[in-house]
Amino acid sequence: QVQLVESGGGLVQPGGSLRLSCAVSGFIFSAYAMNWYRQAPGKERELVAGITRSGGAKYADSVKGRFTISRDNAKNTVYLQMNSVKPEDTAVYYCNAYPPLRDLREYWGQGTQVTVSS
């Protein structure tokens, strides 16, 4: 059974930090690229950061220099370190597993709420 379980969300003050985790099971984690998406109320889901199987990372312009994505293949976990957060970072954050082959499925977590407010 495939599971992607996000954790680490919550309420944080502007300028603060938060670390999201996504623990996966049920598929070969190391073979998948992993992504973090977010969706704010009334907005479309957007890609925040992604990391390849070999560890190469990419970021949305809005979070470059503030967020860091990483992965631990031994723990089947992907992380999103969020620093210097802003109110506009408020959203539900989703973990995504992108398959290495077209015939394989893409997987999503259930999401974790991040609220940036004083």
C-alpha cells in the first residue's frame, strides 16, 4: 500500500522557520523524483520545490534562497526546510512522487497546513 505522510505543518510567525517532512512507503522511493507543491485558498496548486533521484534541486522563484528541499533515501523521506517565511507562504503543502517511467503512477500525500501569521 502506497503512503505519503506529510508532517511538520502548523502556525509560524513571519520570519520564522518550519521543516516539513514526507515519509513514504509502498514504492521504491530512491527511483522517484520528489516534489513539494502548495495550494493557497482560491489559487491553483503550484510547484514549490523539486529534487531529482540524484539530488538535484529546483525552486519556484518565490521561495529561492528561503526554502531548501532535501531527501534521505535511507529513511524514505523528503524534507522542505522553510526559512524566513512570509504570510504569502500560507497554504496547504503537498508531497508528490513523480515516477521514473511513464507507465508508473504519480503519488500524492494528503497535505499539511502551513499558516504564517503574527
